[in-house]
Amino acid sequence: MSESGTPLPRDASTAQVHAAALDAVDAGHDDAIDLLERLVAIPSVGGSIAEVEIQHVLADVLHGDGFDIDLWRIDLDELVADPDFPGMEVERTQAYGLVATLPGHAPDLGRSLLVDGHTDVVPPGHHAAWTSDPFTLRRTERDGRELLIGRGVCDMKAGLVASIAAARALRALGVRLAGDLTIAPVVGEEDGGLGTFALLRRGVTADACVVPEPTDLDVIPANGGALTFRLRVPGRAIHASRRTEGVSAIEKFTYLNAALHRFEAERNADVDPLLRRWPLAYPLSIGTVHAGDWASTVPDLLVAEDDSASPCTRHRRRLERRSRTASPARAPTTTSCVTTPCRCNGGATSSHRDARTTSPSSTRCSTPTARPRRAPASRRSTARPTAATCACWRRT
């Protein structure tokens, strides 16, 4: 609020508006923490009913803050059938889109701004590894700074709440924006980006988009793409007492893993200038490995999954070649490895319009428990709305 506790006069200078806005944000700090605590308490893991619940809660919150609300049930069948669908890795029976808008008073003159923030979170893992309940916001202090701890605080419910707090501050000051201000809480970001893709298909546009992901307040103008793939490494089962007569899928995977590390180093030798700030611009990380079904049996199958940051179109075919040539020579030809691309999100060197990936007919874009609802074999990526892909969001 202004020092007088009333909205600013219309003739206030830019400097006065800036100072008053910061004061108004500080004044709304406790309310923002309360909202964050409420959102963290909703265990909105991708594919859960809580992922639906949090969208409805935010619709009520933003409506109470004076936003025009568009809340709709996403047609998953229609979305997944879209040739450009970016992929989905968890089972969903329902999902909701939400767009909250403060209309500008002169939209033909002012530019519009979209804030895109996801509400889904990844599973918390082993609860014993947490110092407290992951879905209860905990406030503590370290090195003189306040810390907020809970699943999804950093990625990215706090960023979304900060955006809402900023909008509340402007309204408290009576600031009238010329262009529309839109806040779009989206679902499904952690496993492909279906929520943001649904916004595009809903016709949501803006002159600029801000994604308040955790960046320590750095401006990130571009991001690497993402190629999620599954490796199926077959072997030949036999009792462990005669293991030399079998083929261990685990032993074969060690060759593949070493080859993937070499491939990671190779593709990071030529990094886009916008991404050279990072020690490893295009990391390749195997996230899950499953093999064997009995301790005394040589495992005849290993399945590994990866979420790889990359300018993915350039590297997908090379990745497939590596996976087929990295296995030891003694492995039978009938046990060649299969690389299955699951989704590809274009990054700094791939735009929404040109980053294509052609997946085999056996493509699986979800965990083994997922429903058989898949994207078509050929699909374009949907990059996050950073500088490299802002054309996807501009008005036409």
C-alpha cells in the first residue's frame, strides 16, 4: 500500500509506483505464506485426484482476488490424439485447465502478460528421508535467511504464489494495467507439459510469458529441450549356479551406461551460447532401473528410463545408434537393445514448430501402470514459452 494506506493517485510517478508496489508486496507477505501453506498441503502429485483439487482451489482463490476465471475439464482423448501432443508419463482419468485474467483497460494499446506456473509435483520419495511431513509447510532459518520446506515449494508453488501476490499488490494500489494480465496454473508439467499444451489448444495467447520456475531470480531466456526415453536390455535367463551359460541384462547395461556417459560428453562439446552458463548444459541421467525377478536367476530383462536435456532432434538418432552398438560382442543378436523415445520438448535450438521426433510403434510414454492412451507415432514438441519459442504465444 502507499504510505497513506490508500490507492495511489493517478498522477503518481513511475518511481512512486515502484516503491509503493514493493511496500504492498511486503504488506501481503503473511497472506502469501498462508496461501503457499494451503497449496503445499494439497499433495498434487501428477495423475492424482489432488492434481485436480488444486486447480479448483486456485480457481476459487483467484476469483476472490477479482480475476475472470476460465476453468475447464481437459478432453484428454482429444488432446492425446493431437499430432503435436508432447507426451504424458502418468495415468490420468481427468485433468483441468485454469486461466485467470485481470482484463486491461486498453488492450489494443497495452501489451499482455501471461504467467504460466505448474501446480503438479513429483512424488516425495521415502518420507523417512524428510525432516518433517513433506506436505506440511515448515518454516526455518539458515544463515540468516528464512527457509520454507515442503514438497513443491521450490518447484514451483512458491513461484506461482509470488505471481499472485504481485497481482494482489497492484490491485491494492489501484494500478490499472493497459494490457491483460493472465495467470495460468497448469497441470502435467512434470511428465510432459499437457497443461500448457492445453492452453495453446484453448487459444490462450499473450505478448510475453513469464514462467516463475526457481532460478534464484536470474532471468533464463532459454532452456534445453527434453528427450525422455526407455531402454529395454534383454538377456538370457538361467540359474545363477550356471550364470556363464546365460546373459545378464545388468552386465550388458553397464556397457550401455558407459556409452551414454561418453555420449553426454560428446554432445556437450557444442553448446548453444545461451546455455554455456551451466557446467553441463545437456545432462543425461538414468533415473530408474528395473531388472530381474529372482535373486538366484540371471536377469533376462532390464528396463531403464532417462530424462535427458538436449537439443533433442539433433541427437535422437545418434542415441539410438549408440544403444545398439554399445553391448558386448558376446551377447546374442536376438538380445539387441531397444531405445524408445517417449517425448521430446524443444529447447533453445529447437522451436515449437520444427522440433520433430518420430517414435517407433512400440512407443510408451508412461510408467508401466499407465493407461494405453498414447500420442501418435510422429509428433512435434511443445517447448516451454521461453525466448526461443515465444512465437507460439504471440498474438496473431
